[in-house]
Amino acid sequence: MNSFWIIFKQAFMTKARTKSFIITTIIVAAAFFLLANLPAIIESFAGDEESQVLHVVDDSGELVPQLQAQLEQADSNIQAMPTDLSEDELQEGIAEGTIDAYLVIEGGDALSARYISESANEIGAGADVENAVQAIQTALTAERLGLSGAEVGELFLPASFEREAVSDSAKTEEELSQARGLVYVLILLIYVAVIYYPNMIAMEVANEKSSRVMEILISSVSPVKHMFAKILGIGTLGIVQMMIFGIAGYFAFRTSASDMTEGFFSVMGFSDIKVSTFLFAILFFLLGYFLYAVLAALLGSLVSRTEDVQQLMLPMMFLIIIASFIAFSGIGMPDAGYVTVTSFIPFFAPLVMFLRVGMLDIPLWEPLLSIAIMLVTIGILGWFGARVYRGGVLMYGSSQSLKDIGKAITLGNKK
């Protein structure tokens, strides 16, 4: 048993000390603080913006004050000013950089306006001007029809519209909004984890085989014990890293200078974080990791060169990618039939069942059944993977086909 913990410690410490692991952990943790304070950062930059002068060609001479009033009401930094310059002179000024933009506006029953700037990509300023012109058009039409301001307000009053679901598992629109963002982020973390850590195991096993270190290791410890020590060592490393991310994310959003209950964060669901969602995220992360880790160790034992690992891992990568497509598409319709069915398929369940748990009020037996299926699958895959691993670590030479699994089992039985 002592040899098991030696390999476990070696797998954990070797990867934990690498520069890539340390730098990745720091960058992701810092990204949480950046995301939490993103609105405040954007606002600080927006506050430093200089006012943009908009030259307005207005033959009537009456629309510029109304335009400026609408821009100020919209808190725009655009300053509208009348100009006597011709369009040729204005375009020359834009080309020379002395003029930001100009607007040609003509009155009448229906306003006609043209906004000219150096680049058509200036969506922000152009949109502000367009909205201001539209507001003027509305005001002029209301005046012509004899409508008061209150009547115009009633004309544009939005209808009261609520969504209700008959299904017992469905949540209200408000509850879905609260869950959507958090589930999206956690699904993304689980997706990255089940790609990153199992791939790390496969690369580690292949590297030991290519350097002939494996021959020394299996002379003192059984291949099966070596495989599970690797899986648990790197799995523990993944848990530690995810805990760091979780702690960093928690303190980032709790100590954020931004208001976490309004705007983007309210829509994405960061204003009401449930502990049960985190617990299910941890559980499905662990189950998904061990499921794919055993498969990765099995595949990694078949190759002798690290260059061959990615090609042999493609089937596993396709499973993860398909699971992610189902999960991310299911965020908008978590009660869809294909989402329900795939949530019980073990290779898809870590992402898809977690989606359903986070987005729907489903009976407890459904996630428990999915977890039980995954545990049975992990047990079967572990037993089969141990048989392949026992012979796979002794195989050398080019190996780029899953047909080598049979050769590995045969070689393992002779050992």
C-alpha cells in the first residue's frame, strides 16, 4: 500500500509544481475578480470619455435644440451643434480628423436624417443619434395629431406578459433567470475539467512509457495499482484547483464593487446562488472526472509516444464535445425530450443531468438514478480498464487504433 501513496504523491506534486498549472490557476482566479468588477471597470472608462461634437446640417434651424435635448435625456456624451459648412467641407474635416461626425436632417411630416462618420462601425454614437431623431419624430407626430404627453406614453405602454408552465418540474421565469448564469458557468467548468485532467493522465502515462520509466515502476508495483494511484492523484489535484477557483469566485462576487442584483448579473443568475447547485456541481464533477479518467488511462496505456495520445483520445473527446453541445443547447429548453433522455446516458450525464438539476425542479429519483448508472459504469469501466492497462503498459511500438485494446487484454492475461 505504501507504493500506492508514493505514486499518488508523485502524480499530485509533479503536476502541481509545473509552471503551466500555477499560471493557469492564477489567471483563472484573477479572471473571476475581473468579471465581478467588469461593470465598474466599464463605467470608469465610460466616465473618462470626451464629449463628441456632432455637426448638424438643419435647414429649418429648429431641430438642433430638440435633438440636443433628446441626447441629454438619454445621457449621451454627444453635443449637437448647427453648422454652416457644406457637406464637402464636412467630409474633408472627417478625413482630416478635425470633425467626428455630422448629421443631415430635414423636417416635414416625416423626418429624414443621414448620419455620416469616418467608420460605419461607430454603432454606439450612431444608435444614440438615431434614437434621438426617432424621439423627435414621435413628438412631432403626437403634436400634429393633438396627442398629449400622457397619451403618447399610454400609446407605447408595454403589455403585461407573464410566462407560466404547467409541468411540475418547470420553474418560473424568474427562477430560470436566477439559475441560468450559474448553471452555464458551472457546466463550462465541468466541461473543461473532464477534458483537461483525464488528458493529463493519458499524457503522463504515455510519457512514462516513452521514457521507459514505466518498466521500472511496474517491476515494483502492479499496473492496476499504478493506474488508480495516477487517477486519484491527478483527481485530487483537480479538486484542489477547483476549490481555489470556487473560493476565488465566491469572494470575487461577494466583495465586488458592482451591484450583483441588477443588470447583467441579475439576468445571469449571480444574485441568488444556491448551495445545493454547488453540491451537485461538485458531485457531477467527481463522477465525470473518474468516468473519463479511467477511459483516458486505458487509452494512454496503449501508446508509446506522446505524439499518438491525441489521435487515440479523439473518440473520448467527441463524447465530451457532444455532451457539451447537448448541455449548452438545453439551457434554453431544459425540459426538451432529448435532454431528458441523454441525462441518463453515463458519458453525457455529468453535464446534461447537472443542467436539468440546476434548471428544473425534477424528482430526486432522477438524478439519483443517473448517479447510480454512472457509478455502475465507472465500476465496469474500471474493471475493464484495469485489464487493458495491465497489458497496455507493456506494449511498445506504434499504436494508433482501438484494435490494440484486444492485444493489451491478451498480453495482460499472460502476465
